[in-house]
Amino acid sequence: MSDLMDLVDPARGHSTDSAALRHKVDQKIAKREGPGVLPGRRPFTYVLAGFLALVVAVSVPVLLRQQSDDRLDPATDGPAALPGIELVVPLASGGVQTGAVDGNTIWMMTALAGQLQKIDAVTGEVLASYTVDGHVEGVILGADHLWLLSYSNGGEVLRFDPTTGRVDMTVKVGGEPWWAAWFAGSLWVSNDHAEMLRISPDGEVLSTQRGQVKGTGLGFLWINDPATDLITSVAPDGIVGEIAIPTDGQRTQTGAEIREVVEAGGYLWLSSGEPTSTTVLRFDPQTGVLDPLPVAAGSWAPKGFGGYLWLTSRFDNVLVRVDPMTGALKQYPLPGKPGGLLVADQALWVALYQPGSLIRLDANADLVETGPIVASGGSNGHHLVCYAGASISETAPTIILEGEAWANYGYWSVVQALIARQGYQVCADGYLSDDLAEPEQRAADLARDLDGLGITGPYLLVGAGDGVHTVRLFAEDRSDVVGVVLVDPLPLGFESFYNNEVGDSRHPAWLDLKTDVSDSLTGLDSIPLVVIGQARTAAYGSETFLEFAGGNEVRDYWQNGLAFYESLSIASRTVTSADNGLTGIVWNEPDLIVRQTLSLLAQLRPGSDSDE
């Protein structure tokens, strides 16, 4: 076989022969066509999902069944009860989850726990768990082995033998391994220095050159070659450039940096590598036309399945479905922070970074959509996304959702979609980065961007965790705040108290109010307030807390905090959640938040005496 590294890219200065290319691609597809092809569609534009070689995949989604328009009854009890979810497999921990599929076996790697889990794709049973040394963020299947991409020790690939349950070989790759694919009997890996290695099944580095692996599709490997400024095809025989996508320093003609290339519906799909991008590119290899499609911010992990392209958004916490022919989009909310997608046992699987889980999804279920986005914007990294249904009234409050500082606005995706479906405008507040803004900054950014988007009061504020501090600051001295719902509100000084008492830092950063700021706040007076908190028998935090906090000082501190927040208004009430505190009420009991918010909205209507 010709070696790629010995070839000069023939695509440079090359104009594609569309007719010849169309014939060649149609021949490839014809060899694979079967019962899945829809009548009336040209073979080129409909390729069976699952043709793709398995590449790196990371966590993903959960969907809700469409409710009737005249009532709300989510009736959920954790992710497993949400319509559309067939199985939920708890993973070793939160954090980055990557996986690969071998028949009816799913292999999932949890980077933070250093644990590789073997899962039955039919039953969801965890068949085995293996401890792996190194920070692994990629799993590739090839030559009856798993190839684990490890950031440890300067960057290496670990060859894992499923029959023995051991790593039997380590290959240094000269830097952190970013992207990889199994293609033409070899492992292709590119590192963070833009070097691309081809590795044989026995671990020999066959060749090295500048470039980056972008993915597979239409029977080709797709690479970016800095020497040619092209994303080009590599055929199994080593021929380069039969199809070329013109780029400029890894940027397409539309200006979006390319992170990954996959095939779906006879097209190639190029996902952006820029974390806040809202563009996915559709490339027609016959015509050379590159079409940008707007999707949710931070969309990635594209996967062809069931005749559609599927992506997840790590900012909006939604699953995106794209019709390859029309480009029409549908978005579905996820109760967790998603990453990649897998296809196993003829089903779409979604992994969630937070809470750590792998979900088998019925993609044919009648799913809740996010609703139309009526406003989206912000500045300095702050972002506000507003959904709305058919308006109940022009004077109805706008609901503002303020989450944990460590979470972005997509934290609320399920709650936001369900409330918006009842006719209200619902805005989720957060940031497009992992940087933590202090409560004072968050409140100022929220006020500024509401004004900038022309979203005026009255407002009903819903805050979770340390988002309670932002809610209190925003509501201070405002007459347009007409109601407040607090979900698991973080007690003042809780992080310091918790760390001192428990000695356990395995939790996200919990922001606090400065003492002088807290003392200056006047409370909510007579503004209607609902405090949703865990029962005294429930725990909050890590496993260490579960062992430590069996009715002791930490639990008392938390419960005293709930009592303090209830005292902020003379028109308050407390609702008890059954959640265990490890995954959170927002993701585990979204229906409880929705019901209480709608109840408070009903209470605020003129002439209403509703109280739940």
C-alpha cells in the first residue's frame, strides 16, 4: 500500500471532476445499500447510519415526551423515568466520558476515576470494570483491542486487551493525543503539536508527519494538512486528495475552525472547534459546496443515526437533530451536561458529564422540543437564552433561571423547555466559559443584558445552589421582581464550613457572599417565595459526606440555611424534595421545580388565591 507520508498532495490546485467523483461515491454507497434506503432519494444522498468507523465519542443526552398543550404533568422520578429513555447506566463518576462500541458491547472510559467499564448494550448491565493508569480521554476500537488516548507521561496510546483486562502495550505519541481513528488496518493519531502518527496493530509507528486527524466518512480518512491548507481525503490504498475541502490554516471558507468530520445522509459534516461557535458545515463532495447551518452554541460530537445527523451542545445542554436534506433543526433538552454519542444495539446512546451516566435513547419517542429562541445574547462571556411558547398574557412575568456558578445556562434546559411550553417567556442565565464570576458580577451582567435585549419586568426569579446569591443581589431594591423560587439554596459560608468539617474538596466550587454584602441585603419583604430543599434524611455532596453527615453538624448547617432563606419573606413556604443530593434537584426532579414555579405564577395572577 502506498504510504501517505511519501505522497505529495495531488489536491493542491486541483479542480474536482464532479461527474467522476459522483460515479465513484455512488459505487461505494451501492455496495452498502440495503433496506434502509428511502424510495425516491438518490443513493448519494442517503447513506446507512453506522457506516462510520468508530472514533472518539464522549457523553450525551436525555429526552422528554411531548406533553399535551393544555396541561403539565412531567411525572418524572429521575432520568430513568423520563419518556424516551430506555436505560440509564451510572458511570464511575462525573467528568469526561469517552467510549467505543464492539458489537453489543459498549466500552466507556471515565477520565477522572481512571476506570474503564464494559457494558452490555442490550441490558445496560456493567459486565466488568478495570482501573487504568493515566488520564484517558479517548477510546478507539481496532485489531481486537482498545486503544486508549492518554494525556499522561507526555502523551501516549495504551493498547488494552479485552480478553485479559490489561494494558499490554504503551506507544509514545510525542504530545497529548487529541484525535484518532482506526482506518485501513492502522491507528491514526494526531497530537497537540499537530503531528500525525500512523501506528500498526503491534504498536510500530509506521510514519509521522505534520497534520491532524479529523475523522472518517464515505470510505475515506479525513485529515488536515498544514502544508496544503486543505482538509483532504485519504483512501485505503493511501491515495490522498480525491476529495478536497479548501481551508485556510484549518479554517473553512466560512471562518469556522474544524474540529471533526463525519458522514451522514451522503454529506460530510464539519463541526467547529471553537467553543462558542454556533455553526456546523455541510459539505457536498459532488459539488464542493460548503453550507453553514446554525445550531446550538458549543455543538459537537456529530453522529449519523437513523437518517439524521445528531449533535450535542455542551452549553445549551440539548440534543440537536439535523435533517441532512433540508438542514432543518430540532433541539431537545437534556437533564445533564452532554458530550459525545454512541450507536449500539440499533439505538442512540448519550453520555452525560454531569451527572455521570450513559443513557439509551428511543429516538422515535414523542419528545419535548426546546421551543423557539426569542432572545439570545450577552457580552464579556455572559449569555442569556430565552425560550417562549404562545404567550399567556402580555403582562405575565418573565422567568429568569439562575444556576450554580460552575454550571452554564444549559443547566436548566429541561425546566426551561417545560415552563416555556406553558406559554411563558423563560430566560436561562450563565456564561460561555468555565471561569467563575462572583455573585456581584453575575447580578450586574444579568441586569445589563436584560436591558440590552429589551427584556423588561415583571420577573419571577428561580435560583439553584449558589445562584441564590445572584438572585438576592438582583432582587435588591427592585420593584419588578414579583416572585422567587429557590432550589437547594446554598447556605451562607457553607463551603468554608463544609471543607473544615468534612475535609473533602471533591465538589465543584461553591461561591459565597462577602459578609458585609450579605449583611447589607434587606430581604424579600412580602415577595412570594418558595424554597425547595431536601428532606432532613437526605444527604448533600460526596460519598465522604454520606459517611460523615449522618445527622451531624453539616446536615444541621444545611437545614438551618433552608430555614434562613424561608425567613427572607413573610409570604414564603418550603417544599421538600426526595432527591438524594448527589445529582441535584434540577436534573433529578425537574417536574418538582416546574410544578412549584407554575403554582407561584398562578398565585400571582389577579384574583387568584392559588396556593400549593
